[in-house]
Amino acid sequence: MNLKHKSVGILAGLGCLVASSVALAQAQAEANVGMALPGAAPPAAAAGGASDHDQVVGRLAVGYLGRRTMQVGAAPQPGGIFTAELAAPVVGIRYWIDQMLGIDAGLGLFVTSGSFEQDNPAPPDLDGDLPSATVFILHAGVPLSLASADHFSFQIVPEVNVGIGSGSELDGDVSHNGFQLDAGARAGAEIQFGFMGIPQLSLQGSIGALFAIRSLKTDNDVTDVTNTENSTVVTTTVGDNPWNIFTSNVAALYYF
């Protein structure tokens, strides 16, 4: 084999090697793309940075967006389920459109009802309905990632929560209703576990300010008394801190 043939063979081998490398890189990129919204740009094309946050751009996250509670009724009965706020934790999704702009959407739900029956040796037997309640909390937010590096992303999240609740007790003789609107913004961090080899998992902690409107009403058909409460609140808030995973609930997301 002369030098010309050797050169052609070497060039052909290099060409095959380059083609194989490109094909392997494309396959790895496609494997890391994850779940994206229909019609969205491929995440691999959007995530050009080196931080964990950059790698989840264009990918869909599902998780716990923070504990939310709501009061239903203006005059709760002692010892009943309406003596405190009803818990309806918000579960939802987060989708990063690009490195800076994202979308949050979630739903909190609490539904309870039941009945009881007591058979006595002598009449009368007892039966009736247990207290019932239904709570829906709709959550929407627009997370803005202002800076990210390695496993950390600093974010500001304007958000709004709309809560609607109703319930009854004493066999329907007492009915409760509630409405709550929260609007505000939080600032804090999303920390992803890339340092443990699972950058898809993240925890969030934040502080913020909140404007809330609450309207409550209770109708008692037995006493023919109606109680109403209307309030407006402006307050600072403390969101779930990452270390609260050991002591209470924590806001967590997992990216697919």
C-alpha cells in the first residue's frame, strides 16, 4: 500500500470517528431532553449553560408548590372541623420557557363528607350526616430566574392564589362559605441536587410580601343567625425553607 492509499485510509477512519462521535452526542442529548410541552423548542437547544438550572430549561417539573390553607365559615362550631383553617396543599407544575422566564400552575384540594348511624337497644336509633367541606385553591405564578450558578438559582416569583370553600354541619342546618384572594411576590432560591447526581430534584425557600382579601359567611338555620367577616391584609411572608425538610413541609419539584 503506497502513501496515497494510507492517507486516504486515515482520512476515512477519521471521518468515521467524527461521524460516530456526532451521532453519540446527538443520542445523549436526546436522552437528556426530558418531558417538554407540545410545540415547545427542544430543551437541549435552550439549555446552553453549565448550571443545574440551565439544564432544566424546556423541561416540565411536577411537585409540591408549598402548603396552603383556607378558612371556611365565619362562626365555627366548637370542636368541629371548622375551628381551624382547612389544609389544601397545592400540587402543580413548573415549566421554564427560557433561562429567565417560567410558569407555575397548581391546585389544592380538600373534600370530606360522611354519615353516622347508631343502633340502640331501645328506640330511637340515631343517624345523620357528618360535617362536610370542599375547598379548592388555584395557584398561578411567574418565576423569574435572575441569576444561576452551579446548583443555585436566585428567583423572584410573582404569584396569585384564589381559594373557594364551602361546607355544612348539624345535618345541613349550619352552612359555611369562604373566599380568599392572595396576590404578592416571593424572592428566594431554588437549590438543585446536582452535587448528589440528581439535578432533576430541587427544593425552594423564599421570603416575600402578600396582599390578601378574605370573605367568610356562616348561616345558622336553627337560630336564624347569619355571620359575615370581611378582611384585608398586607403582610410579609416566609416560605418553606430547604432545611424544613427535617421539621415540616418543604416545597419540592422534580423535573422530567
